[in-house]
Amino acid sequence: MLREHLFQRTAPTDRWFRWRGGAVSRIEALSDGVFALALAFLVTSIPVPHSYAELLLGLRHLPALALCFAMLMLLWYSHHLFFRRFGLEDSPTVALNAAFLFLVLAYVYPLRFLASFLLCLFSGGALSPPIDGPYLAAGEGFWLMPFYSAGVIAVFGMLWCLHRHAWSRRRELELDAIEEHLTGSALHAHAISAGIGVASLAIALLWPQQNAMAGWIYGFMGPVHAWHGWRSEARLQRIVAELEAAPRA
């Protein structure tokens, strides 16, 4: 059973999943273009230096740019893996993908602003240069974390919806036990990310005096995902062992 699974696998970069996506589709090409545009927005938001002093000042924008770049690459890879694994191009997939791409474009500048603001706040301006005037006027800070958390919920919620749609078509896609497990694991991972966003949003709206806690709660995302990844890998190894032990038909 395991050898049959490996024999049918066509993607050497995704060890346990048979990629059903063939040539790059127009949906993927459009999506890559949107991600490229989002990255261009990030880069062009840094002013072109006209002196050595401005160059040094511009270099202080790099940490915020790196954070935003890492976030976009995480989203791009999850999106890329979905279309390579499942190869879906039906109407629900197109609609969900369009909504996802819109959200990516809509939150590029807010993400850059938040990254710059937080780095400037916690580093005293060492990792991100302060702008002319205050980042936030009186009362505006209340909406900063709810706005960002809504974006996290929406973006990862769309990735969850895409994978949920693929799960609903698992029989048509002929997913085997390993692939069903990996699809379920991806669903849980995106639910975790969106769930932490929901927790942050709830804290920011229900306990506005704890607005800082609404931001710090995102620090749990790494440990929780690490725990989820460990459990998912352990379950995967059990499935593999069962397939290896199963008699051939």
C-alpha cells in the first residue's frame, strides 16, 4: 500500500501528497501576479534615497519590510501548495481565491503600517524610523488591533475555506489516507491562525484597556503551531506504519 502511494506520487518536493495540479493554471498565474503586485507595493512604499543620510534612514525600513515579506511568503506558499495538491478550478474555488487575493491586496499597506509602528514602538526607533508626527492620534489606537485581527481572520479564514472545499471533494479527488490526514492538518492549522485572530479581536473589543494583550496573544501562534505540527507528524507516522504493515492486495 505504501509503495503504491509513493509510486503514484508525482511531486518530489511534497513527500506524501500526489500533486493533482498539472501545468500552471491561469488562476495560479493571476494569483502569482497579485502577490508580485503586493510585494511591489511594499518595496515602493520606501522612499528612494537622494543622499547617504537618506540611505541610512531607508535601511531602517528593512526590518518592517522583512516582516511583511515573510507574512506574504507564508500566505503565498500555503496558496501555492493548495493549488499544486488539489488542482481545483471550479466556480467555488475561483470565487474563494478571488476573495483571498482581494484581502491580500487590501491588507498590504495596513500590515506595513502595523509592522513599522510596532518595531518603532518596541525598539525606540532603532528598527524602524519614526514618521513626522505621531503614528496614532488620541483614540485611534483602539481600532488598530481589531483592524489587524479582522485581516488575520479573513485571510486565514479564506485559506480554511479553500481547504474545506477540497475536503468536501476528497472522494472525487481520490485522496488516500495520508492525503486526507494532511488535508485535515492544513484545515486545523488555518483554523488555529484564524482562531488566534478571533481571540485577539475579542480581547481588543471587550477589554480595550488590555489592547496590548490583544497584540501579545499573537506570540502564541508559533508555539501552538509547533504543537500542532508535532501532533500531525506523529499521526502521519502512525498512518505510514499502518500502510507498511498492511498486506498487498
